[in-house]
Amino acid sequence: MSEPVSETRTPNVSFERERGVYATQVTRDVAHAVVSVGDDALRSSRILQLFRILAEANIPIFLIKMHRSAVTFAMAGADVARAEAALASAGLKAKTRHDLAIVAVRASSMRDLSGIMVAIADALYSVGARLYGTGDSHNSVQCLIDGERVQAAIQALCQKFHLEGQAAEEASLKTEGAA
Amino acid sequence: MKILVQKFGGTSVDRHEHRILAARKVIKAKEAGFQPVVVVSAIGRSGAPYATDTLIKFLKDIDPQVPPAARELDMMMACGEIISTAVFAHTLQTLGYKAIALSGGQAGIITDREFGNARIQEIRPQYILRLLEQGYIPVVCGFQGITEPSDEYEHGAITTLGRGGSDTTGSALGVALHAVAVEIYTDVDGVKTADPDLVKNARTIPVCTYEEVAEIAHQGAKVVHPRAAEIAMDHNIPLWVKSTFSDSPGTRIAGEDAPEAVRRRLTGITHTGKIVYIRLEIENAEHKSQVENEVYRMMAQAGVNIYLVTFSPTALSFAVPRNLYPVARDLLDGMVVPVGHEKPDAEGKIATYYIFKFSEGLDLAYRVQRPLLKTVEKHIHVVDVPASVIENCTMVSVIASDHRRVPGVMATIYETLTNAEIAIHQIADSEMSISCLVPEGDVERAVRLLHERLFEQ
């Protein structure tokens, strides 16, 4: 049997991602919409109508959240006018907000970590970046904020998560064909 | 040297007949000209005599009031893989092959000191490489490593890697050994479009990307642990998911730039989690963000992870894992968040105290706290924050690459579920998936219906 070799060492390889937040990402030119759907028996059919209308108008939506009497969602800024027109033609009232951006923080196994939300909220609050919506997945928390606050928000988040000197990745929302 | 890492899960090594089937996969690779390096999990799943859960219970049963120290718990848990490795190496020896069992430390796997959830920092593969040169089949314990050996401190404490640790060992060894591929053997023949126990028409996906498989795994499918997928992705090591019990080709997991990788729009349907959804009504929009922050802070301090966070002008909603719901409820019930006013308001009041109320105020903490605040109401507003709770939820997810660029995905999902009268309590989406929070009792129906609509029509 061979003797164990212990003298020679391979150079360090970083096998695993760091615990906690490891990157930030920005998606610019995003809009946010609040569409009233009521809280009566027709709420569900109005929500379905809303989704169908936007699908037929070839408008992808995301950060979708359901509230008691409204549905909120985000979309590419370029789609706002078409979305407003499509919804209005179906009698759905929408309030939209333009010039927003999604700032996302990325971490491995986000949902196993506690304290991420308070850290993000603290960082954004410290630079006056109001949160219009959030989304979270296993590896990211996405925050919809005013586009003009992006730089300050990224700076604050990088400071909070010790990512100083690291540039945020840029993402885009180019639309493709319907599903 | 064409090194092939082959990892076998608990059900692949739980019985002699299964170990023989697993050993045949190793021998087949060896005879095809590869140098196999085997990684094994502990024998069997929960309840089996040497399964990890059984070993933990053995230690905890000594005195249920005294939790075992993390270091000793790791040492105990590591025994499962050590037994499995010795048994598997001996199985190969009985079949006429030179095999040697190695603990994580003997295989050169160095981790940080986070017992129970250690991260691999370094792998020193020289010993394995020498064994391969000498014709051995190294059989390495999954799920474990050791801390950096030190003459001053400790000559390598045994650590375990946490959930999915054996898959992680497989991927990391693949990187360290510059393997041609890592094969993860399990009891299904690849990554499926849905849980085959729920959907009989679930298909095996021949090729998918690292991102897709990481998303599928995170959203509940137990084919390969996301940590292993991330390591393979970051180091571009080809990963396969195969069945020990069949000769099906399995699923190849590759980077987006691999020629055979298909950037599909819809990958699969998954389900995961026992979840409780909490909604807090916060009337004063001006103070809402401060109150929310305190909720986040309190949850963080208690180690309660929250997700599916939803804002509206007058409410904050979020989900917590069901096992942590009692903690969350105990924390929030009767909790008071004071918000000072910059100057006395029209009524001359200098602050607003928000007090959280569950069960219409019948819970103990609120009942005790609320009357105490009566004394300050002359100077301070006291506002109830009623909480409504939806228990027994689970998440059903559609894994859909790039759905944010494709209109209509949400409409299809919503229509499918609501037509079947399945309530959708909330929605969450990421770049790779759309998840719906549905009643736990409807989860099987939801998975079947979505699979039928999205994959069978």
C-alpha cells in the first residue's frame, strides 16, 4: 500500500461560493403597475383577464404580487404605454410608475439565511431608496427602487455585504416571442 | 488519465444487491478505460441502522435535554459514510478489483471549521492520484472533510458538509482531479419534468443547464444538490444524473455554451416546503417602512428566515417555514414597535406605538401587553397591527428559463390552477422560475395539472 503524500500541496482552489451575498445586479428601465381587481367574487376572473390581456399584448411581467384588491407587477419601461392601453381597453384601472430599477442581491441558498431582508432594507433605507416591490428566489432578493437611487443603493448594499469595489452586473429585459 | 467521479446515494448502497449493481457501474467505467473515483453516501435513508439520521438519534437519545456538541455530532454522522465506504470498497474487492476506502480527510478534503455545515476550502488530491496510478479504485466518504491539520491546535477535526454533502464531495473531487465528468447515481434515471411519484408521464430531460438543475433542486426536486451543481457550473465540470438501477443514459448537465445544451423555456414542475403565510395590516403608510424593518430585524435575530415578501401601501406579507412559525408567532404577538414623531402631531401626541395582534387579540402576549399601553395613550397613539395567517401552504414552481422575456407564462399557470379551483395565495418569480403558494392539500393536483398543461399538450 502506498504511503500518504503530505508534503506537496496543490494551489488553493476556491471550490465553493462564499456564504452569504456574493454579488449585486441591476436591471434598469423598469416600470411598476398596480391594477385594481376588487375583492369580490370576480377577483379571480379579473386577475386571469389581466394576465391574458398582457400576454396577448406580448408584454412579459414579473415580480407579480397578489394583494387583497389589487395585483402589482413589474415590466420593461418600453412596454408601459402598450400595457396601459391594453388594460384600459379591458376596463382595468392601472396606476404605473416609471423610471424604476431592480437591484438584486445574490447569495447561495438565500432562503436558508435569516437576516438578509433586514440588511437589505437597512441599506436601502439609509440612502432613501424607497421599495416599491420585492421578489425573492433561492439565490436572490430583488428590490424595485427609483432608478435615480440605483448608484447609492448599490454602494450601500456593497458596503453592507462587504462587496466594496465590486461592480454590479447589468441585466436587460429584452422581450421575446409569446409562450 | 481519464478520471471519472461516480457518486452513489444512500439507496444505491443500502442492500447487497444494490451495491452489486453500483459496483457494476464502477467496473464498467474501469473496463471502458476510465479511472473511477467513487464517492458514497451513508447506507440507506432515515430509519436504516447506519443512516445519518439514525446515528444522530443515537447520540441525541443519550439525554434529549442536552443537545450534542456540533463537533461530536459531526464525528458521529461521519461514521455512516465511513461504514458505507468500507463496505463498498470490500464489495469491489470481492469482485476482484483493487479498491481502497478513504475518509474525507484521507482523501485530502480540507474544510472550514463550521461543524455541521462546513465548506470545502481545498482538496489535496495527490494521494488519490497515486492510488489511481497504482490501479486502485479509491472509494471516498461523501459528506465529510477535516479541518486544516495543525500541530498547535488539532490534527484535523472531522467536519460534515451539511445537506447534499455527498453530491458536493462528488463535484468538488471532480474539480480537484480534473475529472472528465461527475456521475451522480440515484434511484431515478435522470432529471425529470416532475416528481415521477406524482406524475406518471414525467419525462427524463436528456440535457439541461447547470442553472436549470440548480433551480429544480432548490425548488424541491431531489436529483442533485444545488451546491454540487454550483460547483460543477463554476468549474465547468460535466455532470450526469443517472440511475443505479437502469442503463438509461440519464441527464447530462452542462453549461449554456455546450453544443448539446438546450436553452429550453420550460424545464419542469416542482413542489417544496411546508409554509405558513402571514399578513400584517399596517395602517399608517408613513411609518410602514420602520415597522417593517423591525419585523425583519426581529425575525433575523431569532433566526427565522422569511421569504415571499410582499408590500402593499397598508400591509406586509411574508412566508415562514412551518417549523419556525411558532417562533415567529411568539415573537410577533404583542410585540410593540415605537415610532417617534418629529414633532407633536395635531393631537399633541409625540409617538405611535404599533402592537401586533394574532387570533383577534386572544393570544397571551397581546392580552397582557395591550392593557399596559392604556396608561400612555394620552400622549401616544397606540395602533393595533392585526395579523392574518394562512397555514398549511406549499409552493408549486414552474421552472421556466427566461420567462421574464416571454409573455403569457403567468396567464397559463394562473388559468390552469384557478380553473381547477386551486387557490393561489401568492406568487414569487425569479429569472428561472415562477412559484405559486397553494394549499398543501392541493399540491399533487396542482403539479399534475400544470404538467399536463405545459408538458403533455
